[in-house]
Amino acid sequence: MIVNDTRIARRIGALLAWTAAAFYALMALGIAYPDLGVQRALFTLAGVAYVAGGVILWRGFDRRLIAFGAIANAAVMMIWALRVVTGGAPADGFAIASKLVELVLEIVLLSLVFGPYGEREPA
């Protein structure tokens, strides 16, 4: 059987990206963390980037853009982890939930970049 249909993985990835965008919107609007100050602009930018990433996944653009998204998503998670260690970011339930969404998104993105799509599936 040929595994060349990435539609389901792309749709799941898009929904995960839009879920991450919703988390960032809640942060930017001050609903999750009311005392963010100037960081709201950064969270707004992150939310817009996740919306754009969801559109890229939904529309089915090429692997290079998806690879860029995987790198950017990993960087977001690493920066958050470093900030938690240094005390600059919370590690509460809301933050953990948003990072879990990003982690699953990362798995989907990496499967789209490195997956065996178009090759024969082992019998």
C-alpha cells in the first residue's frame, strides 16, 4: 500500500496549531495572565504565527515551510523551558496544557517532514 496521503496529518496539525493560537490569544488578551505588560505583543505575534502555520498545514504547502514551522515550534518550547528554569515563566496548568498541544504539534510536524510519505509501507 502506498502511503502518500498526508491530508489527515495536515488537518490534525492545523487544528493543533489553531489550538496553540487560541492559548496565545488568551495570554495576549490578559485572560490567562493579566499582568503580562509588554509581553502581550510577543504572545500576539506567536498567536498569529500559529494561525498562519495552521493555514499552511491545512492548505498543504511544501515540506520546507513545515520544516521551518517545526524548528520555530521547537524553539518556542525550548525558550519557555529555559524561562521556567530561570523563573521567568510560569509552569502552571495553563502553560503545561499549551506546551502539550505544542509537543503533539511538533510530533505531527516532524512526521510530515521526515515521514515515509510516497514510499511503500512495510508489510
